[in-house]
Amino acid sequence: MSLCDAPMRVPIFGATVPQPWAWSVGVRNAPVLNLHRAPSADVLGAYVAVCAAAEYVSELAEWMASWHGPGVAAPRAGEVPTSAVVAVARVAAVSLWPDAERQSRWYVGPAGLWLEDVVELAEPIACEPGPADVLWEMPAPVLARVRLSFGSAAQADRARWTAYEARAARAGGREPSSLRERVLRMCTCRRAMTLCRTCRAWRCTAPGCPPHTCAEGVSP
């Protein structure tokens, strides 16, 4: 099941998250969401729509940037959306205080939802935040928009990774990137090599490469 198909087959719960914590989830700084009550067992493997709360909490931003917090400088009030879904993520694990399976300064409990496959939506989707202490069901029109936006964002992410891996493969010499590279033999220094007229072996004429040796002696 691909990342794009998954949200269409499993539930997406709403999770109200204060700002700037919601921003931190979207940019993959905060790996966990904290709830006051333990979620139901079926949340594991499901998805959560991170809904930014209606207010920006300045004290939270100060804690995030402090030495005893995670040390993350967050945008100021007015620079991040509120009352809107900003990201979607998969619940990979659940922790209940004090029996935490994972450690992080972001985890304060008592219940923690550890997130993976976080996708920040291209545009925030307006939504009335639900209860802050539990997961909640989003209105059908909002849920439909979230699924559509999440699918588009996930496909764009996958396309970017595919393009990046293709460029990395070409740069590593595993796949020629142009017709010129297919015709010419390239040295490890990335200079085109030439055939030796005597031994018919490929040689590089770059000053920094070792000189070519054949039966007729040494040539540059």
C-alpha cells in the first residue's frame, strides 16, 4: 500500500495542536503529539490531521527555543495559520506516561502519538478545531478536502524523491545523463578519455591523473 493510497483506506482523525507546535510537526521538527487522554487502540497505523488551534501560545514558543526545550526557533504569531489543518501524518507508535517507548524533549505526555510519513499540506484547510485533549472526527467536507490535498502533496513528494534519486544515480556514474556521456568514455575526474593509438586502451590527459603506460613507453 503506497503513501498516496493509504489515507483513502484508513481513518484520518483530527488532532487539535497549539501553534507553533503544529508548525513544528509540519516541518518535521516535532515527532510526537501529546494528548491528555489515551487514544483508542485502532489509532495505531491510522492517520491524524494536524489542526492548528485558534490561538498562538507565546509561552510554548519560548519553551521551544529555550535550552531546556528542543531548541527550535519558531515563527511569530501571525506568521503561522490557526484554525486550519496544516499537515497529515501516520501514527507509528503510542506512548503512555511514564512507560514511554521513545524519548524526546517533545514528549510531555501523558499520551504521545509518535508520527511518521509527515506531509505538510500545500495550503492550510480551514477547520474549526475540535477538543484539544482527544482525537476527534472531522466534518465530511473538511475530511474530503484533507484527503485530496494530502494525496496531491504525497504524490509531489514522491516525484521529488524520484527525481533526486535519478540525479544521484547519474552523478554517481551508474547511468549516463546525456548522449555525449554515452558516446565518450569518462575518467573518474569527469574528463573525456581518448584511445591510445598504440595499445588501443583508454587514457586520460588530465594533469592530475596518472600517466598512461603501454608497450611503446609512457605518454602524457
